[in-house]
Amino acid sequence: MSKSILITGGAGFIGCHVVQLFVTKYPEYKIVNLDALTYAGNLENLKSVEEASNYCFEKADIQDADALDVVFTKHHITDVIHLAAESHVDRSITDPLAFVKTNVFGTVNLLNAAKKAWAGELEKHLFYHVSTDEVYGSLHDGGFFTETTPYDPQSPYSASKAASDHFVRAYANTYKMKTVVSNCSNNYGPNHFPEKLIPLCINNIKNMRPLPVYGKGENVRDWLFVKDHARAIDTVFHKGKPGETYNIGGFNEWKNIDIVRLLCKKMDEKLGREPGTSEKLITFVQDRAGHDLRYAIDAAKIQKELGWEPSLQFDEGIDITIDWYLANEEWLNHVTSGSYQDYYSEHYTNR
């Protein structure tokens, strides 16, 4: 096979869509999915490709440097797409060190494993680091995040991702490793763990549970359908210029409260409920500590230089997302049992 690509975090929300795309689109590539299978990693997300001849799974944690060395040697890894991360801001506020261990130490472990495996020919291999728009901080006076916006992380999560971004660029500068970084806005779509706003609301509306909204719901986010993000990662991996950063966004800003109201309206229609039924579930809770007001990505660079742009309008993407959750009740039941219930109670019920 022409490439042996290690995709970290490939059983998670974004990772599973990237794995599925690469396995099916590039049968000549060997795709190695490395995931620790924490609460948000679910092999059920990959049933469609688990029997593919060019796919294999390795259960390992990027905090385990020795395990990474074994995987690189065993599979003759030629390139890395690094998606593995602790990603939920609320969890980072509760346990910042867990985010440092995975997002910072884990990324450095992965960089070291790649540097060792590719010694003497670093220019032939690509380390692609997938990051977030949250590293840029909060926008208060209009404008958009560009690839040159100074970093200003405001939460333990975004600080840990900012640090990992800096390490990737430092390895490129110091060791001449071939790297590329992308920073993406909020994703939504199938397979999303229901601690995040959209799947949480879909699940709660279905079960007539309160819809917790931080503060007044005025925080603004740019939203991108997850399969469009996977397409963007494919584009950057194959066409991106080494050493560059690409911002990936949906050109699609929404206030949180407007997203919740849209979900209520659509869910009432799909479930055959009286209009306005689900809006009665909206419950405003104490705002998140250090909650950034607005994120907005300027994705003009990837659009102009690499030819990528979103394929779906938001209304269409939300319909696809709701329909997927309603059709995959068993998946949802599996991921919302056990420890997730404890987490949900801690972060939302008592606010």
C-alpha cells in the first residue's frame, strides 16, 4: 500500500467520519485507527468499515509513549492525522490536568514517536494536527478568526490545545518535520457524544427532559457539518502546504438559544407534538466559567487555495442530524448509560 496512515482518536465523533472517508475513498492506503476508547470513543461508530481489508484498530493511549513506538514500527506508519484529544470545556474546568496529559503530553509523545520512526527522512512524511478555533479566544467586536489571529485561549481546554499547536509548529521549526495544522469551528452531525449542545438537546427533547442553556444563551458559535469537516481534513492532508495553518469553518453563525429553539421546532414536527411543546423544556442555568462570547472562522484561505467549501446548508444538516439520532436509539442508549449519567448530573442538574 502506498501509505500507512495513523489516525488518532478515530473512534470519536470527528475521527470516525475521517476514518470512514479515508478507508472507503483510498483503498490503496492502510488506515490504522488508534484510540484509547475513553467515554467518547465508540467502536460502534465504525461498523461500516471494521471488516475492510485496508483498516485496522489499535487500542492505545497517546499518553503511552512505548505503545506509540510499537504501533509506528508494527504498521510502518508513513503519515499521521492527529485527532485524539480531550475536548469538552466543562470537563476541562473540572479536571484541567487530564487535558494537559492527553492534549499536551500526548501530542508530544506522538511527535516524538513520529520523529524517531521517520529519522533521516522527515521531509517524506506528514504530521497533520487537527485543532480548534477556541485557541483564538473570544470575539467581542465583530470580525473573524484568521490563520494569523494571535492565540488567546480562555479555558483549560483551549489552553491545552493551544500548547499542542505550538509544539507541532516547534517540531517543524526545530527538527524540520513536515507538519500542517487546521483549526475548525464547532462540528455537529451523527455520532456526536451527547454532552455537546446539539445532541444533548435532541436527546433531552426526545425524553421530555429540561434543556440546559448557559446564561441567556447569547453566546455565538460557527457550526460545520462533521462530514464536511472530514472532507476538509482530506483536502488539507492531500493538498495543504507543509508548515501552513488552515482555518475550517461553516460560514454559519448562530446564537446558542436560537439553535435550541430551532431544534425544539424541528423535533416537535418530527415527533408529532404540538408546536411550542419542546420550548417549554428550555431551562437557563448558571453560565460556564470564562464562557467565550463569540467564535467565528474566516475560512477564505482553504476555500481559495485548496478549493474546499461546506456542502450542506445548516437547515439540511440539522434535519440529517436529528433523523440520525431518532433512527439510532440503541446507539444513544449505549452512550448515555453509566458514567455519562453521573457526569450529566454533576454539570447540569444542579446548576
